[in-house]
Amino acid sequence: MFIMYNPAVCKTSDILDTFIYRQWLLDAQYSLSTAIGLFKSIISIVLTLTANYLACRYTDYRIF
């Protein structure tokens, strides 16, 4: 995604990972990029645990 990233498509193709990268490396906003990355990780863990719970409850299939 980052390879195809240029100013012409910046507004339409911006994703969370490229935003974190720009804040961290280009703008030197380390605390903001760390907070966004942590928030993204927490949301990912919640979604994974929810999917595991629903899979276990309805189909007796466990992810872990």
C-alpha cells in the first residue's frame, strides 16, 4: 500500500497504517503514533476474542 502512496491519491487511499507511519517517521509525533497503534491493537484483540466466542458458542469450533 505504501508503494502506491503519492500526493495525488493521498486523500482517497489513506489507511490507518500509513497514517501511523507518517506521524511516527515523517512528523516525529511518537506519542500520537504509539497511542493510535495501541488503540488499533486493542480493537484487534477485542474482535478476535469476540469471533472466538461466537465460533465456540454456535459451532463448537475454537480458534485457540
